Amino acid sequence: MFGPTTAREFGSLAFKRLREALVKRKVSRGVVNDWCGLVKRITRWAVENELPPADRWEVLRAVRGLTRGRTEAPEPEPVGPVLVVHVDRTAPFLNPVVWAMARVQLFTGMRPGEICRIRPCEIDRNGSGWLFTPQHHKTKWKGRNRTIPIGKQAQEIPAAFSPDSPEAFYFNARQMVNESRSRRSSARRIQRYPSQIKRNDAKRKVNPQRHPAERYSTRSYSYAIARAVEKCNAALITAGVPVEDHLPHWSPNQFRHTFATRVRKEYGLEAAQVMLDHARADVTQIYAERNLTIAVKVATEIG
């Protein structure tokens, strides 16, 4: 829409037209605000480097974000906790590494990026419990430290995947791919002839562009779970299970919500705030669903 427009000519009215075009494309309200915020940050960087006039950033800042109930942009459902029963039903369709990562997240409340990067050299084993201090985490740029306690049940899971080097990652995607290929090859009912092996070697790329990575990324981790849910539902369809009993789509981000809800229910909001490493309790309440059991009990007794 505004490719040939200079930053000097791009004002608040043009910014609003861009925003309305996104709304007409049925982009959700949160995504529209995120993209508009990106335009503002780009403009701020440009003004900081004296590229456009200094007032361009103030002009775009004057355009407020879309508010709930006052726009035609669709409102997405909030992310909630995943039920443990859904995770257990998906487990048979997950490879051992991804299933281990999922269980560690359920026990510790780690972020997906943290479970993907966990290494032996970042874990302190001197006390009764492990203390995982990731080198890379979400709030590191703010100067905050992040330490994740790991209990006995969670300790047993990565111990089964201990790498040779303390600098290597516990959950190695490359090793998982190689083992999967080896299992498929050994499970063949008809073994390949030497001529087939020779032909396949000749067809294989010498320098392929894509190689299995040393660790899972948040994207590949989420994709592996999504594929497992699809396979589970396909098996339910084959078994004649009604659609309403199929598994809903869930992602690794929901593990943190499940963990927070459990901790808040059993130990209180302050404990959930500490375990999630949140600076403010109001942030924790986004992750931890409220337990209505106490409220129902009070209402029953006094009402």
C-alpha cells in the first residue's frame, strides 16, 4: 500500500488506512496491534538515526491501538492450560525426545525455548534439587537472572539423555533423526539389495541445504506436537470415535499455563509468581487460571 511512500509523507491518516486494511483481512486484534507497534519501533529507530524528520515518531505514536469491543478485528481465544489427559493421549504419537521435553515442561514450567536449550553445564547439582540457570532467556536483555529449580521427578528425564559433552544439549534432534532412520531401516520386512543401496547413495545430495539440528527449536518442537495431535485424531477417526471426542490442538506454550494453575491452586499466587519468575503478580494471573472451588464453597456456605 505504501511501498513508494517516503517516511516524511507517511502520517497518522496513512497509518490508520494501513490498520483498517489489516482489519478487513480478518487479522486478529492482537496481531494488528503488534504489527502497528513494529511500524512505530522502526520509525523510532529511523528518527534515532536522523533519517526522517524527528516528528514522524510522535505522529505515529498518537495513533492508539485497537481496543477490545471497539473494532471489527476478530478477538482470539486466550491461551489456557492444556489438560494433562490430552497430553497423555498424545504421548504414543510423540517421539521419545519430544515426549521427554513435554514432561520436563509439565514438572518445571519452563518456557519452550528454555527446554530446547537445556545443557548439563548450565545445571547446578550441589543441592538436593537441580538449579538450571539458562544462558539465554526471555528477560535477559532487562538484566534479570533466571534460575529454574528442577525436582526429583524431572531430574530423571534428562538424565536418560545425558550427552557426552556438558556443553552439548540434552535433547539432541540430530541424534533423534538418526535413530529414527535406523529403526525404520531395521524394521523393513524386505531388506534392500546392494544395488538399491548403491542407487540411493548415488541419488543422495552431496551437500544438502538442510541438516538435522543439534537441538529442537521452538518452532520444530511445536510442529512435532501438532503432528502428533493430527496423528492421534486420525487414529480416532479410523476407530470411529465421534468428532467431539477428538483432541483439541495444543502447543508447548500451554504447559506453562498448566504448571502455573497447579502451583497457584496448591501453594498460592505468590508461589506461582516465584516459580514462573515473574516480576509482578498480575502477570502471573495471566498464566494461572483461578481456582473457583473456594469461591463456590464460600458462596454455598454464606448464600
